[in-house]
Amino acid sequence: MAWSGGKDSALALWALRDAPDLEVRALLTTVTEQFDRISMHGVRSELLERQAASLGLPVVRVSIPPDCSNEVYDERMAAALAQPLIAAVEQYAFGDLFLEDVRAYREERLRAVGKRCLFPLWGRDTRELASTFIVAGFRGLLTCVDTAGLDGSFAGRLFDASLLAELPASVDPCGEQGEFHTFVFAGPIFRFPIPIETGETVVRDGFTFCDVRPADAHVGSS
């Protein structure tokens, strides 16, 4: 499972666990080296590990530098796919919803190494999907907001009915165009919730990030 720690990954994994002929072997996550955080989402690696523990799945990390080139990304990803834990895996699942170019890129790159893609949520209505996330008991919050399309004050807010009601009409309810990214800390796929607290909010390169950290750990912001 290509795992970002966010709501679409969580919903896709939930769908996969209902498929009788599939077994999820591991989470595959891209982490930015300099910050030791999930790429784009800005979530600390420690929280990724806590998600994995609650899900009962191991994590395979793909470490990439900031401003990673496509060439370096492809090299790092190929090395990750060759790791013994997942070398025999035949299919990789993604939480993509409707972006055709993103889907085509994933299919092309995995086809080149003899693998296939799964898109458990593909074509689902995104407003319906966002509501399903909330009604099913998932809990998540916005960790990153692209201020080109959404006010930075949304960073750090819970992904709930109030937030959905306040999103501008131009913003996809699931943030599929990159308007925002999330971190999920509880829900039906987790064996236990992950206690969290929010820290400082910073603006970097047009994005507003809200730091999220374990509620039981006294760590400084970075």
C-alpha cells in the first residue's frame, strides 16, 4: 500500500482489507531526508511508525532529498521495491481518485519493473468519499495547505463536517488537486488511536504546515 499517512490512503487500505483475494504486506512511504518527515504531508516519521504499529503492518521507506529530481526518485523507488520484504509483491495500491496523468505515471513506472497497480477508490465521488471518512469514524487533521487555493488558517484543523462546509467551492473535498494534505490518527482500520497534539505552524514555499507530534512525547519543533 502506497501510504502517505493521510485520509485517502486510509480509505484505500480500508477497502483493500475487505477484498478476500488480497493480502496487504506492507506500507510504502516516501520520506524527505533532511526533515525526516512524510513527503508533502510534513508528518514526523515517528508518527508514521505509530500508524504502522496500530495497523499491524511494516513500513518500507523511500528516502528522497528535498527538491528530488525524477531520476533520483525513480532510483530510490526501484531500490525500495527490491527490498526482500516486498520484492515478491505483485501489485501496489494507491489512494488516487481521478487524476488521469498521475494514474498513468504510476502504471507506466510499475509496469517497467513488472508490477501492477490497484486504485481501490478510483472514480468515487469525492464529496461522498469525504463524508464516508467522517461517518465511518476516521479521525484526521490537515497538516499541509497549499495557500494558492486555500487559506493557511485551515492547517491544523480537524477533517470534519464543519471543515467540509467551510471549504471554498473551488477546493476538492478530498484535496485531490493538492489543495491540502492530512494525517489520520484513528479509525476502523486502526487497532488503537494515536494520541497527538499540534505544534507550531510555519509557511514554506507557498505551503502552510501545522506540526503534529505524539501527545505523550516532549519533543521540540523542527
